[in-house]
Amino acid sequence: MQSKDEERILVELKRSSGFDVFGESVRYEWWVDNYQKIKQELFYAGNGEKRQIKSVYEVGCGSGANLYLFEKDGIRCGGIDYSENLLNGAKKILSSNDLVCDEAIHIPTDTVYDAVFANAVFYYFPNEEYALEVLEKMYRKAKYAIGIADIRDKEKEEDYITFRKKNIENYEERYKDLPCLFYPKSFFLDFASKHHADIKFTISDVKGYWNNEFAFNCYIYKRE
């Protein structure tokens, strides 16, 4: 059973990472549920069976909210994030000694983790070439699986922009220097095919999260 302090820590970690754009998008139960779904997919072996994951690395770990939950489940963690302020916050609550302040494209691949994932990160990348290089390094760093959650869906791009303009005051001015990269599912299908890996798409269904209808998740599994 979670303590009130643990609930408060997780909510604040999520809030500090920007998950409070609309309404009540930072509620403890919702984000624990989302964590459990990510964990379940990373544990999937690609053949209908489950694999025990003992270590997880997060690209764009921010203040460490996801890794906080993984560590509480006894899983060894590491991560990388370009924000020194957020990473300093992560270092205060995580026991990991593998937290790096750098761009995603500079993921160190010398140390391998069972699973590597990124959550709500890929849409910040400047272009698909950059994203592909990050994906390649994630794949090299992972022993079994990689996961990318909250990917902006290219098919929903126009609907996304319309929604944002309707719900965010001065949207174009506020976000003019913050482009959002959308991906077709073929981007990930081609990558999996190239590496002869199994691939699985899931819907984005974080409770109360405004972005669900404009996003999808992708998990790629190495074949043994």
C-alpha cells in the first residue's frame, strides 16, 4: 500500500515534468496505472510469454517519476535527460548512480539494460533522422525490449493542432518555437523489419490525459 508521502512525491515529479497542461492530468492513480501498463508491455517477450525484467533505462527521464516507480518495484534503473534542473531532482529521489545530463542522441550504449524506454519524448526531436539515431542507440542498449510511449500520430496531426488552438490561449505565439514531430507507424514498422524484431502498437489510454486521441505507443522486442 502506498503512503501519502509516496503519492505526493509521484504527483510532484509528474507535475514538474510538465504533465499538467489541462485539467486534472496529474492524479496519482492515473499515472500508476500508466506505469503498470508500460511495465507490462516491456515484460512481454514477443511470443505471448512474459520475461522478467531486472533493469530499465529511460530516455528523457526528466525528474524521475517513472524510474521512481520502477525502483520501488526492485528494478535497477538508469536514465538520461537534457534538463539539468529536472535531473538534479531525479538524483534526489532515485538511488541510481547512472543518471546522465545530455541530449537523447548521446545515449551511452556501453552499459546494457534489459529494457529501454522513452515516454512523451519523441515528439520533441527535430526530425526523423535524429529520432532514428536515438532509436538505434536504444535498440543497442536494450537486451530484450524497447518502448516508446506517447508518440504523436501523423494521421492525427491536423486534429491535434485544431484542438490545441481551441483550448490554449495564444497557442501559436506560445508554441511557435516548440515544434512537435509527428510519426507515421511505418517509421517504426520499417525499423523493426530492418532489425528482424517483433513489434507491437498499443493505444494511448492514460486516464484523464488530453493527448490520448492523438497518440499511440510502440514496443519492439528482440528475437532470441
